[in-house]
Amino acid sequence: MNTTEDIILLTDNIHLLTKDQAWHYRVLPKQKSNGTFTLYCEDGANQNEIISELEILLGLTVNLDAIPPVQIARLLSKYYIKDNAAQGAIQLQLHNNADDFLLNLISEAKNLKSSDIHIESYENKCRVRIRIDGMMVERYLLKRDDYPALINKIKILSNLDISEKRLPQDGRINFKHKDQQFDIRVSILPTLHGEKVVLRLLNNDATEIDLNSLGFSAFDLDNYLQGVKRPNGILLISGPTGSGKTTTLYATLKLLNKETRNILTVEDPVEYTLEGINQVQLKESIGLGFAAALRTFLRQDPDVIMVGEIRDTETANMAIRAALTGHLVLSTIHTNSAWGTVSRLIDMGIPSFLVANTLNTTVAQRLIRLLCPHCKKEQDFKSDMYPKQFKPYSEVTKHYVPNGCEVCYYTGYKGRKAVYEVIPVDQDLALEIKNGNMYIQELLKERGIQTLAENAFYIFSEGTTSLEEIYPLLFNY
């Protein structure tokens, strides 16, 4: 029997049926060949009646392939979105069993490698969206009457107060279903038309993370590993929220994880678990912050310390102190560029000579989406498509643009790749930091340091991503 994962509806075939036809007969296009149109229909439907009417309407020979009604409902709501009909389709499933709907929703999101599930209430509808490769994709429309039961179920699972609807709440679910087991971070926010819920799916397994597969160029990876191999100092990764900084840090910890090293981490939250590493969950409510944890870490005889984020002066001072006393410290910081890390630390009140003596490597990181190889389209490229005053690093005459198909959920993109800028801080750069000179572009060029813009442009010129994906980075060249 077919499952929703088995069924692939080709873009060209979808347009052979109107929304009204698809919903009225509850059919979906399977394939069209030599004047014969094969459709999926509901198991138990009157096939003879459907065939006779559709052959008149479409002018084609019609064959039917029966699949379960629940699958028809899901696929209709996905490919032929029609407010009333879509709500009815999902309402039926949710109304029958809210528990099963939630379990299936979370499992589906995990199988699609989604990072977040958004459950939202509006004046006339409620919807479920999931984030795939950084982009929000609408999956279901729900009936408003069924929405409170779903929210209460989530609150119960995450040990939250079901009677509190006026204040934000945060919780956690340890999800266990069939062969899946992972943690979910729950955030509930009261809005004008009801509570909005965001479920962050946390991947507990870090065994498949590897530095070689993240997106480093060979040159940048070599520079990065030189910093990782140093016995002390601070290695900082910068970038906005959701740019993959934590994944890079875990890949680094995995490389450093040896029996001969004592590795301690403090995180908010602990997103992955690594055997052999002592991981501490941040608990600000009881006074266990980054700085407090670092003080204790220094009495635990560590070799390597990982701090989830340097977000204030106290944490920065403790990290500097740990690096000065012979430890390798890994952490993240919010800046727009790799060299901007230096200015950020100085703005936090760290003297420039201490930054120069402890900072061993600084990295900037971004995530860019990759074009779906099944549907990307080639087009002629013109130089006026670049941002004004940008000078391309090589000539591009053809480029690819997103199109959208069933494989990529009609987003045009499939998968993501990290783009890096790695600056190893040597003696010359350390001297520039001590002297307060932030304009070191010439020194970086002499060392062959590749900027975020250069690395992103190279991926674009290969045809694996689009101009719109790298466009924001080209302003920083």
C-alpha cells in the first residue's frame, strides 16, 4: 500500500486538475502518459462514477489507484490548499485524536530534518508550519475549535501550567515514539488570537557531525585546525542565531574528545550529547550562569572548556582568565565578521593586550541554502544583478535559480552548507590588536585569508546556490 512518503506528485501533473475538481472527487494526479491519466482516489470510493465524470471533464482516459482516505486528506491539504476544504481535512484527523496528530506531526518534522515546528492561531484560522533548511513551510491548517486541545496536550507533555494563558512559558519534552528519541524545547507565547507554540527539535546525537563535511574550504580547514591544536587560548565562532555555530563547536569537541583530555562544557541548552565529555546545563534561575560555571570549571583541572556563548563582560573576563592559565577555550559570540570579534571583546571592557595574548583563532560563519538539484533552472546572468559597487572575483555568464518541486516542498532549495571566514591570530595580528589598529585588510590578503563573500561567491559560481542566497554576504566584501 502506498504511504505519503511513497507518493510524489510531479509539478506538471498538479496543474492538470483544478482545486475544485481535486476536492470534489477527492483525487490526486499520479501520472499522465499517451492520453491516459492515472489518479489517486480514496479507498472505497465509487470508482466507476468518478471515472465516467472525469473522462468527460478532462477528455482523457482515466485510471484510478486507491489509497487510504487519510493520505488523500493530507495530500489535498498540501498540494491544493483551499481554506475550507483544507481545514476540514485536517480537522477530521485532529478531532479524532489530538495525541496521534501531535505524535505524527513531530515524527514527520524530524524525518524531514526540520529544526522547528510553529503552531499559530489567527482570527480565522490556525496553522502549523515547520522550518526546513531555514525556510518556513506551511504543512497544515487546523480548525480553531480543536486548537486549545492541541496546546493543552503540549503543555501537559512539557510540564507547564495549562491554566496560564497570559504569560509566556518555557518547557521541555523528552520525545519517545517508536524508534525515535530526542529532546524538544517548548516556547509558548500569548498573542492577540491565542497562544503561539514553537517546538525546537534538538538532535541529541552528535556522532554524525564531522568538520570535513560542514563546508570548510581546504585552506580554511587547515587554518582552523591549527587553532584547535594549540594547547591554550580562545577560539571564537561568530555569526547570527541559526548560523550553525553550535554544530561547528560540537564537531570540534568530537575531534578533541580523547581519553587523555578533560573536557567541560556549559551550554544553554545542551543540544547534543557526547560520550566522554562533561556537559553542564545552564540554570540562571538558581545562579548557575556561564561565568559561575567557568569559575568552578577552573577548579576541575580541565584541558578544554566550551562556553555556549560569551554574552557579557563577566563571562568574557572568565574566559580570558581560563585561556591565560593554560586552557583551550571554545565559544561563540555575536558579531558580523571574524575580525569584528576583536572589537566586540574590547567593547566588553577586555583590555586590548589581553585580547592579543589570548585570542588564537576567530571565525565567522553563515548558512546558505543549496539549490534543489531536481528542479533548479539555468538562466543567463548579467553583471548588474550584483549589489552596486561589488566587484566579482571571476566572470559568471550563467547561473541557476530556484524553481520548486515535490522533492524540495516547492521551495527550490534542498539542504544547507556553512560558509566560513577563518582568521588565525599570529604575532603580527596580535601586535595590531595591541596597537588598536582594526584596519588589517592588507595583512589578511597577504596571508590569503578568504572572506565570507569570497567563499560564498565560489559556491554561487559552481551553480550550487543562487544569487539571492549569497546577496547579503556580498555587502561585506
